[in-house]
Amino acid sequence: MNADVAVGNDLPPPAPEADTDGHQAPGDTVALLSGFVEDFGLAMDSGGLPRAAGRLFAWLLVCDPPEQPAAELVKALDSSTGGVSQNLRMLIHFKFVERVGKPGDRRAFYQVAPGAWDRVMAGQHADTIRFRELGEQGLALLAGAPPQRRARLEEMTDFYAFLEREMPELMRRYHDQKGTTDD
């Protein structure tokens, strides 16, 4: 195997050409951003979202200008039009990305949605509540079971109950630190 070939990296880095608005990153920055985009895609993939959606979201986190038409996303990520379109729909559905317009331009542009991270945490909090409820449901079913049989489920339920109690305070502290509101 050639040592210069990145294992698992079957997509080339984003093209270093300038976008339609004339913005361009120096060559080294393009290479670093490409690595970031790939790493982010892999992280999102391990979290359950498609790698391509992660790459797309990562690019929107670092691109200049922050709002990009689909054609520029296709070019920057060396992806297919259909793949970009499909993953944009998913990211919009999950409210990570929003579609915006620009005066005088008929194209649709896409950018990271303001408050995306709050929505991520709200979703995780809802999942936390659901898993705590499932733990309680399972414990009710095992009410007469020996303690060693209930122990795993009790640990899970206790863990999610703790997270459920702590997440709102964590988000309040985050917003206090940022000087923002959490509504």
C-alpha cells in the first residue's frame, strides 16, 4: 500500500479554486480544512448520520462566505449534485442547516442554522428522558426480580435520570456564559 494514500479517505480534498464570490483559501489552509471536513464527516458517521452529511455540515461551519449555493457545495466537496441535495434535505430537516436567499440572486443558499447546537442538545435531552422512562418501564417489569438481574437496568436508569436533571442547568450556564437566551 502506498504510504501517501490516506486509508479510508476515498474522496479528494476540496478544490482550491476561488468560489463565485472570489473568496479563496491559501493552499495550506485548503489542505487543513479538507482534513477537518473529513474528520468531521467520520465523527458524524460514528454518531449515526451519513458521512457525506457530516462533511457537508463541516464545510458550512468553515467556508467563506458562510452561505453557499448547492453548486459551490458540490464543487468544494467534490460530491454529486444528488448527494449534496439529499444531505442538505436531511440537515435542513434536523435544523442544522437553513436555506436562505440573497437579494438579486435567484439561487438558494445554505448556511449553518443559528441555534443549531441548542437544537442538538434539546434532541439529546429528549432522548435522555426517553431512555430514563424506558429504564423505569423495565424496572417495573422486573419488580420481583433478584437485585443482580435489575442492577444493569438500575445503573442505566440512574445515569439517564442524572443527565435529565443536569442538562437544563448545563444549558443555562452555557447561555449565561455566552450572554444569550435559551428560548
